[in-house]
Amino acid sequence: MNQPDQFFDASSEDSTASDAPDGASRALSRTGVLPSQALRALIEAGEVGGSVPIDEAQIQPASVDLRLGKVAYRIRASFLPGTKATVSDKLEGLTFHEIDLTGGAVLEAGCVYLVPLLEHLNLRNTIAAFANPKSSTGRLDVFTRLIADYQESFDYVEDGYRGPLFAEICPRTFSVKVRTGTRLNQIRFRRRVSQQADEPPGRVGDKHLRAIHSDVGLVEGEAAIRDGLNLRISLAPAEPGGIVGYRARRYAGVIDMDNVGGYDVGHYWEAVYLGRDKRLVLDPQEFYILASKESVSVPPEYVAEMAPFDPMIGEYRVHYAGFFDPGFGYSAGKVPGAKAVLEVRSLDIPFIVEDGQIVGRLVYDRLTEIPESLYGQGIGSHYQAQGLKLSKHFRQA
């Protein structure tokens, strides 16, 4: 199904909409990430579909939540299909056993699973897709990646893709209970004009990012911008003697991914306290929840994503869930109001981080239109105006 580029009437250069937030024009760019109203158009056109119809609750300001299907395959190891094979081709010979998810099942920590998703794609030739774990998934140390037929990369689907989608899932610390329909990851769609060569289309460069910060404020105070918005770690407690983060307890109980607010923090997490030196030794392969020193903002015209692991700043990862929606931490005329929560794991050796140290960066992309709803505006957003915060599964004051 190769729809013409003019399929999105609201994407034309002259289109506006009275229902955009604060009366803003919805049309921004022919190139960039698609917002919620364009995602609904993709669904209505059959370019994004499901064996079970897609529910409105899956549609976020700039992404679609993906749902687990009816069966999980316990597999020997992670893999990519490559350009000459389907996922099902590769799956043969790697499967230990099948698990029925229709009534719920436990995925054990340390094991690797492959789950066919309920969603499939039938994209036109100017739209590609990319995926990330949902915030609550990453904050539970559940490692999940999107896989698609004939692809050479995780979490990426090339433009014009037609076929099924799969989730690779590896719970790292906690065993988790899931079922058909559980939403662990999410997908965004990027649109380019027919002859466009820049990669990725819609990415905001540093010069433009500085102009945005000067105009609306991406962080409070001065912004460190180099290949994106640089973020520093906060290891200073909000009050004397207070906690600065959490470290996951190993061998804790099973967590039901669909049980919101059902678990006591102390059963699954140890509070992290620091002395006056404000430095933390990250133990190898331990999982920490920490926060950025900056409060950040994503204006309505943009989306953001935590950039991949950068070995130049240390042998550790600071995120497993990277999407920041338009409107995250944003309030017109006010300073940014939400910290970036960091999901931190030192990879091979102990590593010291100190208060204020740069640990990651956010890259920003243009939207083709301002979304009809922004993050935190009546759509059940759990992490707007957040500070140091665990996933929605835990009872926190």
C-alpha cells in the first residue's frame, strides 16, 4: 500500500487546526516524527494494524504502544534475521519451548524470550519506524527490543516495511508476569520527503537546539549542548541525609507488569545514600535508578530520545527506555519541571560517578505537527513533573 505523500492533509505546509494545544498551528514540517493524529491516520489506512484492533489507549502523543501476542518462545540467544531471512526462519532451531500467554505467564530473569506482537505494519515508502521500551519497562530492568523481518538492526524498521513485529524480552533483575495485550515497548514513525538524504530526517542540530533553549528553555539555567542536550547526574539529596537513588534487590519476587501501584518499594529496592563526597561507585552488573541534575523540557513541536550508550563518557549505560514525549516537563512561560530518570548499569568494572558529572544526552527531533494532546494533559501520564521516581508498579509517597 504505497499512499501518496499528500495522504496526510494536515501535513501540508499551509494547514492549521483550531484544536491544537493553546491554539498553535499543527503543521510544522513535511519531515520528522509523526504525532498522534497522523498515527490515527496510519491506523485508519491500514498501514499500522493489529490482529486485535488497536485501542485508543495505545496511541500516545508521538508513539503507539505495542502489545504482546498469544505465545512467547524461550530461546537460546538473541539474534537478528539479517536482510535475507524472516524472524520465523531464524527462530527455528533456537526455541527451547513455547509459553502460552493468554492466561498470563512468568518470564524468568536471565532468560531470553521472543514474542510475536499483535501489531503489524504495511508502510509507504517514505515512512520508517523505530522503537524503545516504555518508561515503566526500562525502570524494572526489563530489556526489550523490537525485531522485524529482513532487518539488520534492533528497534528499527526500514521505510516501506510490510510484515509482522516481534519483541525480544530479557528480564535482567526481576522476573515478570505478562499476558496477551501487555504493553512493554512503543514505536514511533518518521516521515521524509521522497528524495531526502539526511539521516535521520527531522533531527535537530546543535545550532537549532541552542535557539530553542534561548526561546523556551530546555533546562533551567545554562544548557550544555554538544551532539544533543547533555545531562548531568544528581547525587545530591533533596534534603540532608536523604536518598539519591535506588539499587535493585536481586532475587526479589515476581512483578506483574499490569499491576499498577501494587508493590512495596522496600521489597524490591535498596535506598542509596551518600556521604559528603557525593560520589557513587557503580558495582558491575547492578541496576540503579538515579535522576538528572537538570529538569528538562520537551516543547510541543518536538520529541526527544535518550542517545545510545557512549563509551567516551564511561563503561556504563544510563537508559533502557529512551522516548520523551512532546510536552514532557513543559509548561509555557515556566522553567522545565521534570527530571530525566536514569536507568544505570555499570557493564564490566566498578565505575565512580560524581555529582554533576555528564552521563548522557538527549537528542531532539521535529514533529510534522503539534499533537492533539501533549504529555501530561489528561492522557494518564505517570511521570510528568517527576523527580527521582520508580516505575508506576510501586507505592511511593
